[in-house]
Amino acid sequence: MTQNKIKHRLHLILEMLKKQPSIKVSKFADEFNVTPKTVRNDLKILEEKGLVIRTFGFASLAPSAKKQILAKERQTLTTDELIAKKAVELIPENARYIGLDCGSSVSEVAKQIIALPSVKTIVTGSVPAINNLADGHHQLICLGGVLDPVSHCFQWSIHDTLLDRINLDVTFFESSGVLKHNGPCANNFTDAAMKHQLLNHSSINVALISHELFAVTSLIEIAPWSSFNYVITDSKTPEDIIEKIRLKTDLIIV
């Protein structure tokens, strides 16, 4: 039983250090209701394993432990989550107005944006994104339209949209497929018009394209790669496609 308690504390210590770079020994003692000596013994075990560094009454994760944790997190995250995590890192600190296209990676971006206090307003027609943002503090704007059962996105006529009077700081896009095209695409003219409007009214445009989309064809190319400030894809994307996009814009691989 004692060994199980020790293992549990060791796990909790590492979990706490993942969230906070450096923690006092006394804080661990208070958290676990044990003596500082017990915590020091726990930390010694972790130090001998190369997971923790002890300095002057504090403990922090060792660089090797950080790498292990990042590698483990990478294995457990889906492709969409990996792409979304990198996408959110591209949002400038002063960005207040965000646009979200439709798609699974964009929906994951919505989950992470909800924690950003600086973002004030989000414009999207994506039903999954709206659901993910519904309990957030942001002003959430959906311009309405007809619900597309395939993309789960409201699509509006270009003549009815208010986007020609909106300026967005950053907009995240997906594509219905990219095969035989040189940029993100749409499956119908209404969706293409919406994407094009978002593209024209945003300061920073980011395309989120998982490797699967490069094997799927689509009807309409909305814009070339060069129209996007960044394209984010994953490591399974073929090398020839990676090199082709790199010639046109800033490509990020996760």
C-alpha cells in the first residue's frame, strides 16, 4: 500500500510540474499532507530517474522529462488536435477578432480559443465550432444561412453577408480537398464565396490541411497557397507536396 501511495505522489508531482515550471517543496507537502522530508525523498527518486531537478527548496522538470512528456502528448493527440494546437500559437497577443471556417481542425481550434482572454469576437458558421464556443466569454457571431448537412456549416449568399463590413485579425481555413488543385478548395459555389469573403477581410489567413486532404479532390479552388500567410499540415504529407507549398508560403509541419 505504501509503494502505491509513493507511486501516486510521484505521478502527481510530475503532473503539477507540467503546469508550473518550478514548485516549492513545502507546496508539495501541503498538497499531499505529508512532511517536507517525505517530499524530498519523493523528489530524490524522480531526480535519480532524470525527471526532476532540485535547487534550494524548489523542484522543476528536467529537460529530458519535458521531451518525454511532449513526445507522449504528441502520440496521444489526433492530427486535427496537433494542427489546431500549432494554429492557436500563431494568434498575435493583440488579436481581438477571429474568423473560423468549417472543418474538424477548425473545430479543434475553437476548443482552444475559448481559453484565450484577449480574443473578443469570433465569426463563424461552423456548428461544431459554435457548440465548442457556446460557454465561452467571447462575443460569438454566426451570420446564419442554410445549414449544409455535409460540412455542418451555415452557408449564406454572398449578397446577404455582412462580411464586407467586417475586419478580422486572423482567420483559420480548411479545405474540402486539395488533389489536382494549388490551394484550399470548396465543394460548392456558396461555400467558395464564403471562404473568399473571409479571406479578403482578414489580416492573417491560416490554412489547416491534414495529409488526408491531399488525396481528396474538390470542385473549386478558392485561392492559391500564396494567398495564405501560413499553411499548417502534418508530417504524413508527401514530401513533393511539402516542397511545392514551401515555394509559395510559410509552411508549418506538426
